[in-house]
Amino acid sequence: MALPLRPRVRDTILYGGLTVALLDACDATIFFGARGASPDRIAQYVASSLLGPASFDGGAATIALGTALHVCVALAIATVFWLISQPVSTLVRHPVAGGLGFGVVAYFVMSWVIVPLSRARTSNPPPWPVLVNGIVGHAVLIGLPIALFAARSLRRAEPTAP
């Protein structure tokens, strides 16, 4: 009887998380930049989840805090994927569907649970272009890459006991 294969932690969380942090930052910079927001302001918005509106007056310190928080959130989302993929191996065995679906769920959890519990100002529901960019961006630029890193790691993973 073959033992189940599990995605490697490093590949899924570290490589997947750092990749999606970069992809999501690029998406935010392009999408919100087209709406007049600078990369500094975007990072300060992320910092406002902890500091509230005062983050926009914090200069380089809140830009650095926002950037660090962004990376931490990306790593946390990748960690959640890895944890869920342990009992639900379909996410990794079918990474395109699993990743896209996970990304959509991640968007709604972030937008309707996590951000409203933070000190960041938000509008729910968001304007439709923001909603569409958020759903598609989280599916394609967050969920999918994490799932693909996890699936790729299966080819190199050693069988583990259940």
C-alpha cells in the first residue's frame, strides 16, 4: 500500500508565500496605481490594519511596516493552504481548480472577515472594479501559485506516514 504524499512545507509556504506576496504587490501597484495610489500609500494602507488612519502620517516606518505585514499575510495564506491540503489532498492533486477556488475563498475571508476586524478603513461591498480585481487577483495570483508550488513539491516529496 502506497503511503500518501504531502506537499513540502518549504515549497508551499516559503516559495509559494513569497511569490504571491510579490505578485499581489505588483497587482496592487498597477491596479490601485491606475487609480492614483502610490506604492507608498498602498503599503501604508496595509499598515493601517494595525495603526488605523495614523499610518498615513508615519512615513518610511509605516511603509516598512505595511510591507512586512503584506509578506506576513502572504506567508499566512500559504500556511493555511498547506494546512488545509493535508486532509484535503484534492487541492494539490488538482492544483488549478484547487488553487483558483482557494484564492477566491481567501479573498472573501480577507475582505469580509479579516480586514473589517482590523483598523483599516474599508467599504463593503467594494466598488465593482475593486471586487472583480480582488476576486480574479486572489484566484490567479495567490491561490493558483501556492497550489502549483505545493503540487510541484509532491514530485520531490518523500512518502510520509498517515
